[in-house]
Amino acid sequence: MNKATDELADHYLFAALDEAQRRQVQAHSRIRHLDAEAHLFVQGDRAETFWWLEYGQIKLYRLSRDGHQKIMDLVAPRQSFAEGILFMDTPRYPVNAQAVTASIVRGFDRDTYLAILETSFATCRALLHRMVARTQRHLDEIEALTIQNARFRLVHYLLRLRSADASSGTVQLPARKMLIASQLAMQPETLSRLFRELEREGFIRVRGERIEITDAAALQELLL
């Protein structure tokens, strides 16, 4: 297998498939190159494809009635998005997808993937097991974003970034701070103030877009 195939095999949507099934899905995939700020799709478009980000960054957002953006997610390389269309009776994209930077995405055909699930109960069961675990993680994130205060949301976010690379005490912010503030449902000035507070209290050191977590255990206690 090449590197891209290995990365797909580790992803929850593809880990449930055997090698022959993965090859079948990949045979019906296509690559798209997006310039910065280009839209991949807009909310309400008919959806026949779910996506995997190979390079760059994708912003998923909705527009409020007064035209303000609400960022639902910032997609990083080796992450999938729009897979919810797999199980819609009339699949339409529920959000807008826009490239933050020049990006490369791979689109997978919905019907091909569903045809594989229809022929294998074992594959369906393995996929559902992985989806339940993923849904629980999303529920935890939703709680952090909607119930807890801004400080809690930022700490939760930093620790989630660190969990992706537990061997390092430093995390790289995956987007501009203005976008991260929007994702965490706070104003940019609030985010800056909270970074200064956490640094003054000795939990982190801010080095531009890199955040050194000086005491992960103490930071974790702030969530209790």
C-alpha cells in the first residue's frame, strides 16, 4: 500500500472495509484542487460525494439570517467530511465548504460505498461501532461549545489538539486565531485575553501560532 492508502485504512470510514472493498471505493473517487477561498459545495447542493482532505484546510460553515458565518468545523488533512450524506434519504449538503488555503480533496462516490454496505453485514456492524465512538466524541465537543464558558472551551480545545500528538508538549494552531475564535463561539479579543490569562497563570506559553503546554495535568484539572 502507498502512504495515502495506509492513511485511509486507519480512518473510521475505511477501517471497516477489507482491502478489496477499499480498492473498489478508491476506484470510484476523484481528486479536486481548490484555490484559497474557493467553495467546494454550498449548503443545499445535491450531495453525491463525501470527501477526504489530502492537503490544505477546509472551513465548514453556515450563514445566520443576518449573513454572519458560524464555523461548524475546520477540517485538517487526513480528515473526512460530509459523510453524513451517506444516510440521508435525499442527500443534500447541510453546510458550506470553503477552502481556507489552497487545498486538495478526494471525493468518494456515495452510491459505491452504500453498495458495499448492502452486501456485507459484518462491514456495517464494524462501521456502526466506529461511528458510535465518533458520535460520543462529538457530543463531548458540543457540550464544551454550548454549555461551558469560554475559558473551558479554550482549554478543552488545546487539550484536544495535544491528544493528536501526545508525544509533544507543543501544539500548532491549525488555523488563524480569528477562525479558531469563531469555531469556539467567542470574539477574537476574548480568545486573546484567555491566552494571556493562561500564560500568566503558567499553564501555557504562546509563541505565535505555536502553544507550548507547560503543565498538561494542571490544565486538565481546569476541566473538572
